[in-house]
Amino acid sequence: MDLPTIDTIAVPRTRAEIDTSGAGVAFLAGGTWLFSEPQDDLRKLVDLTGLGWPPITVTDDGLELAATATIEQLVSAQVPGTWKAQPLFRECASALLASFKIWHSATVGGNLCLSLPAGAMITLCAALDGSALVWRSDGSQYRVPVLDFVTGAGRNVLLPGEVLRSVTLPRVALRSRTAFRKVALAPLGRSGAVLVGRVDAGGEFALTVTAATDRPYVLRFPTLPAADELRRAISSGIPGRAWYDDAHGSPDWRAAVTQTLAQQIREELV
């Protein structure tokens, strides 16, 4: 879709060149959502792809995903064979309501910054204990867990002028065994619930719930819980007001399917 109100497209090459002064400024990476509907309040786009960030970097700490890394680059990333959680990259990407063509443009950072309940990159990064690096407009920076980055449906911690630079997934989480489940009201419909279970090398278990709730929730256990313990933890750990309500599922339905999918994950990881 054309954005006829845009009169300036800035392509910074360094952090110092990022200019968000004035009204109606938006950051551009893949643009798959930005160009999907009218943006009549916008006057300027700041194209972050000109900064040339390496999309996928294997480090001593784990895996660094640039905010401008595309879904396709993530899915096809070459990572150490000991990282048992790698299949989760494609599983989460497949949960997006998007074709493979969109994978070549849509970005990890864009998905996080939209902060929609069904954001599958939010699922991935929260399930693997990702931490987000945010650039402040004053030149400083800070880190925040992805679990806390998203604060509600369409809401996150970013202040005007702040930029999501990258997400780091720690090595210990990448070496974990994982199990994935997704459900939707229609075969090609938006996700109604997306869950990931993770068992670390020390036996600790974490269950991540997204899409069914207005923001991600992670329930942690010292060992794989019994069925009743897991059921109670979901009921007590996720507030009733958190279950999302829209055309893609009612709160009661989302809560019920979450319980069902959680038990399937537990059984798979036993």
C-alpha cells in the first residue's frame, strides 16, 4: 500500500545519524505491516536496514539476532548442532499468518515491536529467555528480558525515539529440549494459542504461553511437573484478565485449549 503522507525517508548509516525529531516518525525494517494499511499520521520513515547490522551472529553467550534480521534468515541460520532448540525457529515462524514470501521481508524486531498477542517471534524469544538490547535516543542503551519487553496487546516498553537493536538468546536455553503447540479457529487463521515447553540440561522446565494472552507468560518449575501441578500453575499463574478476547478466540476457549496443549507438551517432554 502506498503511504502518500510520507515526505521524507531517512537512511542512516551510523547510530549518530538516526534522527527521530519532529512528529509522525516511524522506523522501517521489513515494512510488511507498515505498508499493509494506511498510516495517515506518519510523515517520515527512518530505514534501519541502512545500518548494516549482521542479521545472525553466533557468540560465546549464544545467538544474537539483529532487529533487522528477517524470518527467513533466522529459519536458515547455521548454528551449532548441540543447540537442540533450533527446530523451534521454524516452528514459530510457521505460526505466523504469513507466506514464505513475507518471510524474506518481515523481521524479528518488527514482530517484537508490533507486540501483538500472536507475534510468533515474541513466542520464540520469550521461550528461550531472550534479552532485548534497546538504544535510547540520548546515546545510552539498556537490556530488558523479552518477557518484560511486551507489556500488553500492541504495547511495549519502547519510548519515542528508542530503537530495538537486537535480541540475544542464551546458550543454555538453545541447548534445551523443546516442544511446540499451536491452535487456531481456522486452518489458516491467526493463532489462538501458541505454547512452548522447554527442559534445560539440569531438568528445569519452563512453559511459555502466548497468543492466548495479551502478553507472554512463562511458568517455571524445578523439574517437569505432574499433570495436576501444571494445571494448577496455569490457573493461578495467568490472571483471568490476561486471556485475550477477539475474533480469533474467546477468553474461555483460549484458557481451555491452553490447558490441553500444555498437557500435550508435558507428555512429549517426559
